[in-house]
Amino acid sequence: MLKIIACVCFLVGSCGFGYIKVSEYRKRYEELIYLRYILSSLLLELQSKRGTFGENCLALSAKIKEPYSYIFYGLYELLERERKKPPEIYWNDKIKELSEQILLKKDEIKILQGVIRCAGGTTPAMPMEVLQESLSEWDKVIIAAEQVRKEKSKVTVCLSITAGLLLCIIII
């Protein structure tokens, strides 16, 4: 009787572990999609309004969720009011903090760090060109992340079930 209970516990535990890992892959993928939404929203703000880049960051910060809203509001404060440090340093620091939260890879971090070039645009069209370039690169990242997510999810589920069954066989 105890062996049956132990087998059930091992199966549930290993399947639960697999489910948790699969949900982590899905969450990361969803965050990448949301970052694309933010970049495209910023591009739309730049195209539709004639304000400064900082004012567009303020308008965007009202539409998006935390911690992204805080990042763009801080960028607005820095560009329009404070001018205590260059926006590139602020942006790079915030991207590093964000990369620890959602586990961004090096190439993804570089794409996001390149977005700040919008703030120093020499022509009115430059911010839009920079964002369009970043969006096209980000689309490639999303496609690759989706493929990795699908593959890792299948492997993780198979391994977790196999590990649970193996533990059951060892107990019996």
C-alpha cells in the first residue's frame, strides 16, 4: 500500500515539475511577445504624434504594465525634466535589470539596448527607422524562441513523465 502511495506521489511530483518548467518557457515567450507589443506601440506613438521622444514615452507608459511602465516613465523624466545622466546609461541599466527578471539572451539584450538610439535622432524619421529595424530583429527572436519553447516543452514533459515512471519502477 505504501509503495502505491509513493508511486503516485512520484508521478504527480515529476509531472508537476515538468508542468512548472513548461510554464516558465511559456511565460518567457509571452514576455517576448509583450516586448514586441511595446516596441510596436512606441513606433505607433512616434508616427501619430508630433511630440518629443520623451513625451511619447510618457504616453506609452500609461498604456503598458509594470515594470515596463516604470521604465518608460523614468525615461520620460530623464529626457524631459532631469537630464542628470545620459539616457543611454539609464536605459542600459534598466534593460539589464529586466533581463534578469525574464531571462533575456545576449542578442535580445543588444536589440533592446539599440532602441535608445531613438532618443538621439538627428532627423524626425530616424527614431521610426531605428524602431522598425529593432522590430524586424525582434520578430526573428520571437520565431526562434517559439521553436525553442515547443521543442523544450516536449522534451521536458517526456523527461518528467519518464523520471516519474523510473522512480515508480525502482520503488516496486
